[in-house]
Amino acid sequence: MRVLVVEDDPRATETLRRTLQAEGWTVDTAADGAEGVESACARTYDVIVSDIMMPRLNGYELVRELRHRGVWTPVLMLTAKDGEYDEADAFDLGADDYLVKPFSFVVLSARLRALARRGAPERPTVLRAGSLSLDPARREVRRGETPIRLTAREFAVLEYLMRHKGNVVSKTDILRAVWDEHYRGDDNIVEVYVGYLRRHIDTPFGCRTIETVRGAGYRLADNGGDPSA
């Protein structure tokens, strides 16, 4: 199996190269994010290992650019930063796994094998339903070219619905995903937020995006509720 290591520290690069080669990997390297993008676009890899803090393009920008170019090779991010928001940023931009330095090379190798087995299915970083789009990384929602401003909670509800477009999701499903499993309030709060969303994403555009399925929950239309679709 072939792995691309994108790392600007020569010593770290050499350590990764020797360790992975000992595990049977064929290893190519790139010294910064821009070089990593070009290498990943020029040939096929089973998996990519990328540092985050690098010159030219950092690891976040590398993943974003690869996904923009339609390269879906699994990416494992390495970083000295340890924080849940850094991890969330990596996943929102299209990364597949995340390890904080210092890490176990046994764990790294196991995770790379798991990613390689999973393969490279397409995972768009911008969610779309007809003319409606949602970018989790940039926290942007648009209907066509028109930006739509949402609160953080409205955004989270819409993101969940778009990730499950075409499927019926219950109020309980939404509560668990957007609020948390310890929420003990009235589940009609979901109905309230769906109403808010309809006023933002549908009413001004003459669309019907979110369908109420009586007794079951809600379904976001595959076509984004576009009347002409």
C-alpha cells in the first residue's frame, strides 16, 4: 500500500518514512501543503498523513483543496495542538482521522490500515440539496448565490437534516444530534426550529424544503424544495 507523508520537519518525515516502511508501506513524502496537494493529485495513494502546521498550505488548507479537486483519498491529520475545536475543524474540512503528537506508531499504523481498508468514497465538504448549500467549515448557507444568516442552533438543525436528506428523521434523532442526550425539555423545540428554518430557507424563495411526516418526523427534499426541480 502507498502512503503520502506531508510534513515540513525533515526529522519527523524521516522517522515516519522509516517506521511506515518497516510496516510494509511504500512511502512518498512532500515538504509542505502545496507540494502535498500536487503529489496527491498526480498519483493514487491509499492514504495520506499530513501535519497541520506547515508553510505555504497548512494541513487544513491541504484537505480543503484536495476535496475541492475531487481527491477523496483518506487523510489522517497529525498535530501538536490538542483541542476539540481543532479536531472538529479537521473533520469539517474533510479529514478522516486525527492524532495528537506525541503518538504511538502502533496506533498510527493501525489507523492507517483501517483508513486504507475503508477506501476513498466521495464525501463532499459542502452539502447540497438543489439550490440550497451548506458549508460546515465556513459556517455558510446559501440558496443559489444568496447568503442566508442562521443562528448556531438553526445551522446545526439544517446540517443534520441535509446530512440525512431524503430520509425521515424523528424529533428524538434531531434532539440527540443537535442538543444532547441529556436534554429533558419539550421535544416541540424541534418544531419551533424547523419553523425558523422554513422562514429563512424557504419562504423568501418560494421553496418547500422540509416536509413534515405526520407521526414520524421530518424529511429534507433531495431537490432542496426547488419548485422548478
